[in-house]
Amino acid sequence: MEEKIRNSDLKFTKDVSTNLQHFIKSLLTVDVSNRLGTKGVEEIQAHPWLKKVNFDKVHNKVYKPPFIPQIQDQFDTN
């Protein structure tokens, strides 16, 4: 399975936008020097897929998450 993960091309369903596909592929680029984010978090934040995200609001925890899992303790992985 690891071999498949490392050597297979990513395949996306039709409902995944071109911008999102590019964003994911850019984060998973094998060559670290070409990977999105190697020049800093600003490079990631500037990606077109994230253009509607207000990072000041993210930083200030203004956005409400759509789901908050119930956990038993810090080691709970359920």
C-alpha cells in the first residue's frame, strides 16, 4: 500500500474543483523546494483556493467549526 501511495497519481472526483486539486497537489509535491509552503505560511494563505478565508478571523478563533468531536482525553483517537 505504501508503494501505491508514493508512486500513484492522485485521482479526484469531478466535484473537486481545479483550485482545490492544485492546492492539494502543491502541498504533496515530493520535491520540497517546489512544495507549497516552503517559502512560509503566507504562500499557503495566498493560494487561490483559500482566497475567501479571512486569516485574521481564523487566528482570533471567530469561525465556528462545523463539528466538534467529543473526546475522552488527549489520547482519544475514536
